[in-house]
Amino acid sequence: MDSLFTQNVLDETEDIPQTDEPIWILGKKYNALKELDMIRRDIRSMLWFTYRKGFIPIGGCNSTFTSDKGWGCMLRCGQMVLAQALITLHLGM
């Protein structure tokens, strides 16, 4: 599986907690009991950058790095934050 979210989407009865408390996702407030389909649709529309492996060696001639484990996590987080900021700025939410 590429992500925990993908795994959870396969079992949609457990993906979003059924609660009276508001659910906040990227600054948007949802009611899980009344807006479950909207929450799922909005989450599916977001960018997800996931862990990858099996690359041709990354770096110089003697490099043995073939995955982005470790340092790649920081890059993915930064890329997702930047991408979401640009989407919000230029396309709105």
C-alpha cells in the first residue's frame, strides 16, 4: 500500500470517526455525522506524496541510496505543505 489513507479508504466504515465533535482539516470545519461524503471527497482531492523505493542510485558515482527513506520524509512534508499553500492561494479552498 502506498499510504495509510489508501488502506483506510478500502474500509470506509472506519476511515472517519463518527463523532459529534467538529473535525478540522486544513482549517475547514466539518460535521462528521452530516458531511461524511464531503469529508471523503475533500480528502481524496488533496495531494499525497508517499514513500518510494527502487530508484536508480541517487547521488554521485558511488551512491547506494535507492529509496527516499529518512531524508525523503522531510522533502515530502515540505512539498505537500508548499503545494497545499499554492493551491489555496491560487485556487482557493
